[in-house]
Amino acid sequence: MLKQFIFTLVVSVLLTSPSFAMAKDGCNGDCTSCHSLTPEEATKLLKKTGATVTSVKQAPARGLYELLVEREGQKGLLFMDYGKKHLIQGQLVDIEKLQPVSAHQQNLPQPKQQTSLDVKTIPVANAIVMGNPKAIKKLYVFTDPDCPYCRKGHAELKKLAKIAPDVAIYVMLFPLPMHPGAYSKSRMVLESQSLELLDAIFEGKDVPSPVKESSKTAIEANIAFATANGISGTPTMVLSDGTIQVGMRDAETMKNMLEGK
């Protein structure tokens, strides 16, 4: 009887307490009733990135804000948690459709669908070359220092340079707006023309800040070229014949591709 009395008393206290009443009500499905973030507030929070937040919406996944950001004339998306303490880079993908989803889909530039380009128009003066610079076979790789897929791909490019000494690999640094720190890193690599520094940024190491205006001009030219030719993500490869291949392959596969196998 005593145990039953205690149980009844505890339940009675819980049911009449304000905290339990809130839990009973639960979430009404409208996240904006409890969570809000203005573009102005978000821009202040992202001050270190140099990006301006032009729009904030609830992300397709609950618990996140979707931020439409702009920097250096480029638009992109970032995600922020409701606690306003963390940023997430990348895309949200619908599991059923395996397609990217976004609350700002209509606000983003729609890339041209293109399968090839004239390699003679690629601004190779704004590249850093791996492998044999004098080789006839060429591979052009548009890459972002803070892209995790590019990081894995860079390791494969280093392997390719070893197993295919007859290939020149033109690394076209193409920082995406969703990776705010990539722009400065890309400039620094071009200023130094150092493969060691290129390795360092893909290893996540700190690098010096750029100082030359010419590197900014070069990166802007890379961005403009990629955008004009339908290259919107990284990594993206362009083969010697101008064929565009989205994504990266392992070193052996890339070697076979360049040999026409």
C-alpha cells in the first residue's frame, strides 16, 4: 500500500507541474514558434568567414537553420544548429530519392549541364601542376581545399603522379562558398606554387595568409571559368579530350581513363 501511495503521489506531482505540462503539449510542428534567426544575426555570427547571410529558412531537416550566404559574388548554403554554436557544410540529401534538398533551391544559381569543354580555354596559368609538367597527357582537376571528397581525391592524385609519369595533373583550385576558409588557402597555394603547401592544406594544417592581389585575381578567374562551363561542385575532372567527369576515381582507374581503356 505504501508503494502504491508513493507512486500515486509522484504521478500527481508530475501531472500538475508546469514542466510536465509543457512536455505534454509537445512540439506543434512549427519550429519557428520556438526558434528564430535573422539574416542580420546570422551575418554577425559568421563575421570571421567574411560571408553575408542574405536569407535564413528552416532546413528540410529539423533542428537546423539553412543559411543562404554570399561572398565574393558567389552564393552557397551553410547550415547552423538551433543552439547557434555550430556550422555544417555540405548538402542535405533525401534518403528515398537520393537527391539534394534545399529550402533555398529557387535562390541558387542553376548550373549549366555540360559534358565537355575546350581544354584550350582552361586558365592553366592559374593552376599548380603535379606529376610531369612536360607530359603530353593532361588531367585537369577542379578541387576545393576544404572538400572532404577532394581530400581523398588528392591522395589518389599523388598516387597517379607516381604510377603515370607521362601525365601532367593541373590542379585548378576552385573554392566553394560553402567552405569559407578555402578561398584564402587556395590563394596561398597559388602564391607559393608549392606542392608541399598543397599537401599541407589537404592535411588540414594551418597555412600563412595570402598577401598578393594577383592570387585573388587568379582564383576569381578559376571560379568564373568553372561557373561558365557548368562546373559547380568538387572534385570535378576534365580529361585531355575535354570530357567532364564529376567526382574523382582511384589512381589506377584514372590512369586507365587517360590511356583510353
